[in-house]
Amino acid sequence: MRQDVKKIRNLLKQYAKLKRDLTAFNQVSSPSFDGVSSHSSRNGTESRLINHVDLSYQLKEVEDALNAIDDPQYQFILHDYIIEKRFSRNEACQRLSVSVSKFNYMKNEALHAFAKFYSDLTV
């Protein structure tokens, strides 16, 4: 079970990186074509576009799973503490008015709730 929690947490940490990567991709200027067809099966623009679509799909799956969680405390833990890293553990405990051990329990429950919704979407 501990490995599962680590995998889920790493996925959420990667989510923030994926979001930054996708934003950077969107800020790149549109490709220009010179009208000459390429004989290769894929060109760089096509590969980047496929990567963009893949990143967008991955982000949507994570966002859908996050949005499916009703508990605002779990949302706070997942979004503000794990993904955005806005608060230290002690600050998060204070915001939620819980002890460190209770916070750790809630964090694991939030991660499991996310995993349940995420696996439902990806199966």
C-alpha cells in the first residue's frame, strides 16, 4: 500500500510539470509550411502535435479525477499541498486544524480517493 501512495503522489507531482510543459508548447508559434511535402512518415511538427495531444489528454484525466473528489479538505491536500506546494506540512496542518498524524492519515486517504477516480478514468 505504501508503494501505491508513492506512485500516486509522483503522478500528481508530474501533473504540475505536464501543465507547465503544455503551457510552454502553447506559447510556441505556429509552424509554417513551405508547401513541399515530406516523404518521411512523420515530421517534427507532427510529432510535437501528437505530443501536445497526449499531454492534453493526460492532464484532462488528472483534472477529471481531481474534480471528482467532493471533500474540500482532500482537494486542499491534493492541490495546494502536493501539486502546487503552497504550504509546508505544518502550515497545512494549521489550515486544516489537525495534528500531523491526522494530516498524514488524511493525505493518504486523499491520495487513495484520487487513485480510485483516476483508475476509473484510465481503465
